[in-house]
Amino acid sequence: MKVLIPSSLLSYTGTNWVEAEGATLAELLDHLDRHYPGIRFRIVDEQNRMRAHMRFFVNSEQTFRLDHPLGPTDQVLLVQALSGG
């Protein structure tokens, strides 16, 4: 499936769109980390929770669950929320 990588993580992938596999978001993140070591820790914290500044969209629908099921033709968007003032 196609995964959109936020610009803040392009130093890991070198490109905005990558291909990845996984039956859930957690498996997809594990797959990404095998191919781009260290990227998972920038997305998920030590307690295996999504970092507060990250947002996940599967087929344009936001999800907060790492156990969210995925299909082979799904499109996953990893979006970094902006903050500040």
C-alpha cells in the first residue's frame, strides 16, 4: 500500500511516498522501521502510543488506533500536526 511520509521525516525515506505492508497500522509502522530504521520512534512513543503531533489517515479517514486494520490497496497518510503561535 502507499504511505505518505510527512516532510519532517523525509530524512529517513528520501521521498514523500513509499510502499509498505501490514495488516494493521502497527504492522505497517514495523515494516517502515525495518526499511527506514528509526522512523517508527518518531511516530510512536516508548509506550507504543501515537505521538501527540502525529495524525494518521487511512483512505482519508482519521484513526487513532494502531490496531486499525489495513487492506493491500489502502492509502495511509502520516501527517504531522503543526503547533505554535
